[in-house]
Amino acid sequence: MGSSRADLREFPDAARRDAGIELYQIQHGLEPGDWKPMTGVGAGVRELRIRAGGAYRIIYLATRPEGVYVLHCFHKKSQKTAQSDIELAKKRYQQMGE
């Protein structure tokens, strides 16, 4: 959703490759390797953690039958997820009509 595809394309090659593998697994109903729930964003929302030359995150929703919704992709630069990243994901989640 939004700029998520373009943001993911800005990840370094290794992080983009790992993200692609993880998202493929998610699309096929499998659990990703490293994730955590993001209940503050919305029901069923998860944060996929990618560690490849840095900390990269993908906030997504995979509970809808029509597909996986990538709400936000970003490079995490501090220990705590920035409130602006959480708010953007929350805004995109709400645009889905959840």
C-alpha cells in the first residue's frame, strides 16, 4: 500500500532478497522466520524483521483472503520503532476499512 513497494525496492540487495523469500512464505500460509505482532497498528498486523546489513522492517497484514497487504517498509535506525512508522502503518490499515 502507498509507497511500500518503492520503499522495499530501496532496501539493499541482501535485505530485499530476504524480504522476498519471507513474503513468498507468508503468501503461501507459512510462518516467517522472525516477526512480532503489531496490535497497536491493528488486528492481525505483524512486523517482519529482516537483518541483512542493517535492521529492516515490513509491517503487513496476511489475514485477508485476497492476499497479503504490505502496509509499510522501512530501515529501522534505533532500538525502538519510530512513532511515525507506526502511525503510517496504522493510517494505511485504516484505509483498508478494518
